[in-house]
Amino acid sequence: MSHAWNRLAAVAVVSFGLLALSLGADEAKPGPKAEGKAVLVDAWAPWCHTCLSMKHYVLTDPSLAPLADRVVLVAIDTDRPENAAFLERHAVSVWPTFFVLDPAKDEVAGYWPGSASAKELRDFVEDSARSVLDDARTAADPAGSAARSLAEAKAAHAAGELERAAKAYERAATEGKTGWPRRSEALLGWLHALYQAKEYAACARVAQAHAGEVEGAAVPADFASFALACAEKLPGGPEQAAARQAAIERLRRITTSPPADSSVDDRADALAILAEGLKDTGDAAGAKKIYRADVTERVGSVHLLGTCRMGNDPATSVIDKYHRTHDVKNLFLCDGSSLVTSGRGQPTMTIQALAFRAADHIGKFAKRNEI
């Protein structure tokens, strides 16, 4: 193997139940190029709740099974040092980020930052893989010009060429016109690239002009999030107020009538973005009301916390400050059970930090023959 595959050789590849994964360091084995497939890379992190939600509730969706004929899926843990070479070439600023790579040219054919529904992911992978495997058919497609511009935009974006990416996204959105299935993807990419390039005024104008045209499960809320982020960078005044208000109104519509295929995570994220937007406008009461809003259908996407309070008194707590149970001296509880309450933010990193701390103390106890 050559090009990107050498950089991927050390990656631990795991099966999510829908795509057969078969990339390794053994050059005797057929790789994606030999199999005539593109490569779908899931750049994720163990602390990323959305990454885990995508892994368990989107990537396992049966509707994605046919993609196995077109792509090989590789999961890259961005926290692992051995994956640094891949990340130097392919920028990741949002978790998860999905790439579709051309194994013959070592080029990015598709780039999707953030969450997606099963349908959005399927459409993204199919269109990106088509640009790799079916160039003639893409060229004959009436929307082929827009698709080529979008492919150029995503390659530039992944390479960190933000000005080129923004221009190519704009071309794709213009050439695709209303009704093109990937237009929302192009509009989101355009806004994202403008924000990263610190073109905040242009970002705000694009957001206000196209907010109502963006469709999908997670894309509309992500679009509004970038709109608010750009508005925050504008000087205080009518332009900033108008940009914020447009994004907030769009988020109100999204949260009042969520897209049919949006997940619980998508809806919770939209509510959180709306609350932060209201807080930025000085509407603390409105933000507080949004934070208390209920998100229905809470299936699976939860953090189990509580039941084993931490404390010094065995009468009022289960574990001590080292996570050691008061009653069973060699039993350590290092999950979320010691967190008897939590804010709206994700507790994952706190749980990890406490577990690492407990592990350090367990090692010290062992050296002193105290366990």
C-alpha cells in the first residue's frame, strides 16, 4: 500500500455492524484500491458523546448496509498519537468528522463535519464515492458541475485552504440551485469555511440570506450555530442584532417542529444552541426556560449518574475520595455513579479524569501492600 494507507496502518479498525472493515498493514492483503472502493474515515474521539451516538445509533442503521459495496470504513481515534500523521494532512476541528478518500489519488472526495442522520450520511457517502468511482456518470449528471464544485470545496476545506473552500462552496450552492439534494451541505460548508477564515461579516450575510433554505436532521441547527458564532464576532450594533435574531428565529422553528429524522442528540443540541443564543442577547430568562425544555424519546442517549455518592462518612456516602467503597476495601467504583448530579453539559471528561486519578491511587496502594 502507499500514500494514506501507510498512515492508516496502525489504526484499530472496529466493525459497527453495517460495513465490512478490512484495512491493515499487511501489503499482501487487498486494500480499498484493489477492491475498487473508496475509503470512509470516521475521525472520532472517546470523549465525544456525539461520536458515540453516531457509532451506536447511526452507523448501525440497516439502510447503510449497501454502502459496503462502495466504501471501506476506517475508524480513527484522534486522541491516539499514532494517528497524528493522518491529522496533519486532514484537519479535524469538529468531532466526529467523516472523510471519503480516493485511494488511487490520495485525495479527499468528501468531508462532513459533525452529526448526521442515517439518510444524510448515506447520501453524503454515495455522492462522494460516486465522484471517486463513477467519474463518467458524474460528468453526465445535470448537477455534475455543482457536485464537482462541492468535491473541490471539501478537498480544500480538509486541507485547510479556507478561502478556496469558501469560494468553491459558494459555486456549488449557486450551481446546484434549489432542489439539489446536497445544497444544504454546500451552504453549511460555506458558512463553516467563512467562520474559520474569520470572514465574520460575510458569514453573517450568508447566514441571513440562506438560513431558511437549509434542510436536514442536524444541518439546520449546525448552520444556525455558525451564524451565531459569526454574529458574536461582529461589532455591537444593528448588524450584529439582526444576525443574531435571524439565527434565533430559525432555531425556534427547528426546536418547535424538529425534522422528522432528527435524533434525540440533534434536538438536544438545537435547544442548547438556542439557549446560548438567547443568553448572548441578554435574555437570561429565555435561556433558562430553554435549558429546562424536555427532549422526548430519550432512548439510549443518556449518561447514567448517581447512586454511589463520594464522601468521608460511610453513613452518608458509598465511596471515599479515592473511589474506594467504605464497606469492601478492594472494590473501586470509577464510573459516573459518584456524580449524584450533573449540569446540562457532558460529564464524560470528568468521569475519565476521576477514573485516571483513581487508577493512580490504586497503583500507590498496591505498592504499599494496602490492597
